[in-house]
Amino acid sequence: MIIFKEEHIKDLFAYCRNGLPNESCGLLAGTITDGVKTVTQIYYLKNIDESPEHFSMDVKEQFQAISQIRKSNLELIGNFHSHPSTPSRPSKEDIRLAFDPKLSYVIISLQDKDNPVINSFNIKEKTADIDQLVVE
Ligand SMILES: [Zn+2]
């Protein structure tokens, strides 16, 4: 299970809308207690691919975010990216590139821009399973 604050969801949707027509991406940090992840901090990173179909996080920004996460005594919980015109589920490429089974892979679909859809997935052994996402 992964828990978001409502304001985080609003910020995420706004950030991904602003990034259109391209995919947006970033990192999620927070705490993990008994397997329940609570997001407390979102790092909005540049998609250096500037593409509507894939993303690569800026390595320098990623490094800075990880260092801040450590300094704040938080954990890296997962990452997010948007799908400007496809559903909120991992593409074949997303599954192929998923490297850490402990991370949550959060995907925001803007297929319907006025009603974005957000889902979280655990990806291991090339299989993506939807995880419960709770908004508080
Ligand atoms: Zn994707």
C-alpha cells in the first residue's frame, strides 16, 4: 500500500499537465512502516528525453534528490511518470526498465486531461502488479 496526501496528488497532476505534450517524471520519498509506504516528499525531475512516449530522469537532479532524501532521513519509496495519451499502467518498456522490486512505480495517465488517473505498481520478474493507492 502507498499513501499520498491529497495536496501531493493535486501537485502531481498539475506538474504532469504542465509537462504536456511530453511525459513528466520524478521521485517519491517518505517513510515505510510494516510495508506501508507514506509519501511525504516529491521530487519533480526533468525528462531529458522531452518525449511524449518515454522518459529519462536527469542524472544530476536524481543524484541531488537522493542526497536530500538521505539528509532528511527519508527513504526512496518509488518514482512516477506520466502517460500523456495511454492508460495508467506500465508499458512493455516500463516493465523492461524497472530495476528495483522494492520501489513503487506510479503512473499518471492524462488520456482524459480533466480526469487524470493515478495507479501504483510493483514490478518484479518482469511482472507488474497493481498496488493499493490511498489518498488521505
Ligand atoms: Zn510509461
